[in-house]
Amino acid sequence: MTEYDLVVRSRRAVTPDGERPAAVAVRDGRIAAIHPHDAPLDAALDTDLGDLALLPGLVDTHVHVNEPGRTHWEGFASATRAAAAGGVTTIVDMPLNSLPPTVDPGALTVKQEAARGQCHVDVGFWGGAIPGNLAELRPLHERGVYGFKCFLSPSGVEEFPPLTPDEVRQALEVIAEFDGLMVVHAEDPSLLLDPTGPTYPEFLESRPGASERRAVEQVIELARQTGARVHILHVSSADCLEPLAAARRDGLRVSAETCPHYLTLAAEQVPEGDTAFKCCPPIRSEANRDLLWEGLAGGVLSCVVSDHSPSPSDLKIPDFAAAWGGIASLQLGLPAIWTEASKRGHGLPDVVRWMSANPAALAGIPRKGGLAPGNDADLVAFDPDAANPVDAAGLHHKNPVTPYHGRVLRGVVRTTWLRGATVDLTAPPRGTFL
């Protein structure tokens, strides 16, 4: 019997200690040891990636799969194929856009039964906090959801209404009792406007950065009052960085994320009528984007996750006031971020921290997020210098709609392993529920 099932060698292995030559040894689906690159090892399969980078599988804690109920928008089979093709080996599914929304244990069961047998990567679930479901929060927590999502402004779907600030406080008090996590879509509805026309500038003007900042300030104050853990989702406005930094200095348990589209796209680049670029909160200016990169580099923003929120093309009509707001990028997050990060002097260890280690730590997902002994052998062979021209029709997302269509990104995922086995998208799925 061999000592290891698999050894993967790379001169650019990204470990928690940084980028270095290494041989990652796998036994029974876990990383058993990390050896020097050239160490002679007894393995059933020994793969040398050469100068390809070896990364831990990415962890995307912000994915809207939409199944059941809106599976024609996105489903577990197509979403997890896209994830695996993009080097994402763990996703956590958001509670809304599916029918029913995941706001009670029965709805969680319905979603898990819909997903069963379809997942090419490992899948966890968020619960939802909506008006009237306080009594469901602890039972959902006991069923294993990683936390609870709420909106302060309308969500876009009537079955998932927003919470008032007082309702958020009540939910946080309940969640604090079991040290749970609330993740918040933070826009103050009193500062949101109806767009005055169909263009992107008019849409952008209707969702000002001040709305994000005021909502973030409200959530921070509620975290201060209740002692609960809170996380701000998809920060698009650099106006939020100051109060978030102050909350960190005050020792509050408040964290925040941003998304690839806010870090790689800009309002000045949005083509007329191309609503593949529409999302809420919106993509803002180039100057704002630069400030978000500063917030990420400084640790005020800790995670970069997709907020993959796809829809059929017929909902992306060329009217920014009326089109569905959501960006599909689950398969493209790694090359999109690497393209921009490498230009700004960041390395692959930074990308791994933002897109794997920190999201896993945020949600509290054990054995994910790093090339370390004891972790699941979720691995990615990544060619960081290869050109990656994006053709929306060639993506695994259910609907060929993405703002990255026609762009040439940097970096290509060559192979993805899930718990030590190569992910074969033509074979039966091997993903499990977390």
C-alpha cells in the first residue's frame, strides 16, 4: 500500500506561509502533509505542475443558485459546474431568489432535496431573516446554516421583504444568543430614488454611495448595542470604508466584503444599454474602485466573493431602470481579480487570502481555505500568465449573460480537485452538503 493517494507538486504553491515550492501530499481526501518540492514520496499518483500555481480551492460565500423555483435562472448543477471550472470548490448559497426562500427549516429541507446529487463542489447554506420569522432563526442555526441574510431595502423579490432597523435589532438579539452571524445587504431605502430614465448614469444616481454608508452606520450601531456578529455584503461605495475602519478600531465584530465587479469594472466603462453590468448596489466610478482596492489592501474589506446573481437574458432588457439587477461571474472571479490585482502589485497569496482563507473563516467552515495539513484536499492548478478570453456562450452558467464577455482576462484554471479527486464535469457529481 502506498503512503499517499496523491501528491501534487508545484514551484508556486500558495500556502498560509506564502508562495513557495512544495509537494502537497493527500490521503483519504485530506491534506496529510506538505513536503519540500523535490522530496521522494510514495504515492499512487504523483503530479508535477511545474510553474503552474497550486492554490487551495476558493470559497465563495455569496452565491445565488435560485433552485428550486427559479431554476431557469440558475440551478445547482450549472452553478457548481461553473464554480469548479473557476477554481471554486465551496459555495454558500443565499436564501433568496429560490422558491421557497430559506427562512425556516422546512424550506431548507426543500432546497437541500432539490440540490441533492447535483453538486460538483461542496455546498453550504445561509438562512434568511425576514419580518415575522424570529422564531425560525435558532432552528435554522441548529440545522447548520452558516448565518442569516437580511435586507434593509427592498430585495427585488416580494417573498423576501426587508427588515426595519428595529426588526434588525430584534433579529440580532436572537442571533447573539447562539453567537450566530448576520450578513446584511446595506442600503438605506430613504436615500434610494426611482431612476429618472433608462441610462446607466441615471441608475447610478438613484443609488448613491450615501445610502450604503448610512445603512452601514446603522448596522454598526446595532452591532454595538447587541454584541452580535455582523458582516456587510457587497460593499460598492468607498464611503463605507471610514465607518467600517472605525468599527474595527472599536473592537466591534463587524466585517465586510466586496466583489470582483466592483474591483475590476467601473461606471465609465459601462456600454450604453448593456444591463449585464446592472447590480445593486451599483458599479461606481474608477476613483471609487481605487479606494476599494485600498480598503482591501488595508484589511477593512476582508473578502472578495462573487455575489453571483444570474438571470435569463430576457430579464436583462436594455433599460437600467427596469432590468434585473445581478451579475453572473462565479466562473470568472479568480481570473478577473488576478488580472487587476497583479497590475496593482498584489500576489497570489493576497488573492488566496481574500477569496479562500478569509471567506472560510468568516462563515466558520472547517477544513477549507488553505493548503495545510488536516484540511480537505481542495486544490486548484492555476496558470497565472495565460490569456483568458471570455466568451459568455462558453461559460457553465445557465444563462450566457456576463459583463466580462469579450474581455481578455489573465489566468486560467487548468485542474480542480475536490477532496483529492479531479473534478470531472462529465462524471457524476461528488460535492457534499456542509
